[in-house]
Amino acid sequence: MTEQEINAIVAAQRKYFQTGATLPVSFRIDALRRLYDAVSGSEKEIHDALRKDLGKSGFESYMCETGLVLEEISYMLKHVRRFAGEKRVRTPLSQFHSRSYKKPSPYGVTLIMSPWNYPFMLTLSPLVDALAAGNTAVVKPSAYSPWTSEVIRQILTKCFEPQYVSVVTGGRAENTCLLHEHFDYIFFTGSQSVGKEVMRSASDHLTPVTLELGGKSPCIVDQTANIKLAARRIVFGKYLNCGQTCVAPDYIYCHRSIRDRLIREIQKQIRRQFGKKPLDNKNYGKIINEKHFDRILGLIDKEKVVFGGNSDRDALRIEPTVMDNVTFSDAVMQEEIFGPVMPVLTFDSLDEVIRNINAMPHPLALYLFTSSKTAAKKVAARCGFGGGCINDTIIHLATTEMGFGGFGESGMGSYHGKTGFDTFTHYKSIVDKKTWLDLPMRYQPYRKMHGKMVRFFLK
């Protein structure tokens, strides 16, 4: 799209929002129901697109994308009336007689920019929250997942008029044009480098932002862990979507005494979950494009590979790979891997773990496998991270009753469920003061008695 076309879309949405059409809860519910029907009715097209873009199986596509979107819509349909209602709060005695309340109000025209790794879910889930809160939305899916972006465009065009929800496709030129526009809220999911550009552009209009970024999410395994179960759950979380998951365990940080056992169990689990020849497994996905394929291969030190390491350039597939004897100075530890490569590092004490993790940029997720409640409490309290699991991986982001988001370098803000509604909502604080009584103590001329009354109320 051209700059003029994008500008026209934003102007039309602002005009439409100012009519108040999106404010009634009944309007929002109708929109969410239409979206639910469109998504559930387009399941085959969505899954076909995800297979073309990322090689995902239908099972994985529903479990990690379509199903999560439907769940988010269902949650909002059940709760949006309550979320959108005024929330009365206690009024201090000094404001007698008044009614104080918080009024949830949509921001207005929002921009949702999504990535390629979970292109359907990471576009539609924040959109559901934005619409439930009463906003209009301009949606910008990734150019790296063109098949899924096209399905998203078809679904949203079918469901909504462009002055309510519009889809802008394209690449960097369109991103630049969008970020020059004045939005009332920007929701971005993607890399840290682009997130910085989003934040810089948003500052021109003092636009609030949510940034869902990434980072090197550690997976700590101590000497008390259930090794077999830990290996099974780590392999699932690490190699899901070929490791192209923002909350995938980026590296294993295990106690030195259990390293060999853990690596053996991980090797067994890779074979069990993906077969002896993962590159031939039709349910094992692919790397998004050749650029990322070459980047990931460049992080593999073949001298440290203890499992996997093979690849198929024509199919853009890299075997589930495990590297041992890795140190924090290795190339694979200098950036987020975002691929099916699992480095294994060791520690001798939990204090060492906490010190080293806190010395690095804050990760989006942290995972700890342990049987010690003391260790779990210590790591959760002292390490800085967005969210995570104890004795599992990844599943925390699929819980609608908790917000999901980053911390520090891994992002700011969160969403999902009620937290998602709050993200796209401004709460107006309002005092409705009655007129039949007007206490004189705040007005000049100030009197001694009025001063005593002020001190009585304000202490």
C-alpha cells in the first residue's frame, strides 16, 4: 500500500471511532461472534496456509494457533459485559457525598503488528482483545508468512468494514508508513531491534505501546529434577515449531552432576517424538526462509554437537540438534537462537545460576525443573524474567486467567484474557459529586476550624 492509502485508512477509522459506534457492548459481542464463526469456518484454509509458510501439521496448527484464538474469543464473549462495566470504588470521607468509579474506555485507533512464527495466533489474539475493549484496529501481519497473511486478510475483510478493522500487507515500506501515522495504541510482537524502532516512532505522538519481544530464555534443571519427565517436556517446548517460538527454552542450564543423564534422556525423547529421521517427519516443520536457515546453521559448532546437526536446504529443515560443553562465550549464546538448536551448559550452585542469568538481558521466559520448593521460590523471587513454568515449558502463555508479556529487554506490557482487555483500555477515574451538600473547609478564607477539619480527614 502507498502512504496515502494507509493515511486514508487511519483517517477513516478515526472518524468511525468518533461516532461512538464501537462503544456498545452489544456491538463488540456481535463482532467477536462473527470473528469466531469466520475462524472456525476457515480452519482448513488457515492450516493449509500455516503448512505452506512453516510446515506445521494440522494438529500443531490447531493446538498452537487456531484453537488458542477461538479460546480467546470464547473467553471474551463470556466476560466482556462485566469487563466493560463501570467499577465503583470507595470514596474517602473527605469527598462526602460522592460516587467514585473507574470507567473502562477504549483508546481509539490501534495498530497491531505481528510476527511470522505464529502468524495467525499472534495477529488474531491481540485483535480479539482490542475489539473486546471497543477499539478499531489496523492489522499488519508479517511479510515472511505470506500465505497466512493472505488468509488473515480474507477473514477480516469478510467479517468487518475497513473503517472498523483493516489489514495492511507488505513489508518494510508499509511498516515505515504505518509507524509515521498517529495511532492511539500500538501493539507490537517481534524482534528487539524492530521493537526499538516502534518505540522511537511511537514517541513522536506519545503513543502508548505494548512490546512483545524475545530473548534467551533459560531452562534450569537441578539435581533434584525428574530427569525423564524434564527431558520429555523440554524437547516438546524447544523443538515445537522448529524452535521458532519466542518462549522456547533457548538453552539448558543443568547441574553438572546430572548433565550426562539429562542429555541421554533428551536424545531418547527426540527419537520418540520425531523419529529416527526427523528430516523425513511430515509433522516436523521447517525454517521460515533461507536467511534464517543460514543464520541458525552458523550458530552450530559441529565439534560440540552430540545429537543431530544435519539439515536439508531444499526443504529448509534442520534436525533437532543438541550441543554439549557450551560456554557463555560461544556464538550460540550471543543471540536468541530461534531454531532447533539446544546448547547445554552446566552449573555447580543455584546462586551461580541466579547471578549469571541476572547478568544477561532479562529473558521473556524462564523454566525450572526441580523437586525442591525452596529452589523454586528462590529462582522465582530473585531472577528477572517475563513469565515461565516450574517443571514444564511454554504452557504459561496459554492461560487466559494470567497475562503474558515481557520484562526489560524482552518487552513491556502483557495480554491474554482480562489482562488483554486492560491493555487496550484506558480507565477513566471519575468522581460524581452530589450537589445537596458542599463542605466549606476547602475554600478561602481559611479558618482555624477548617484547618482542624482538614487534619481530621487527611491523616
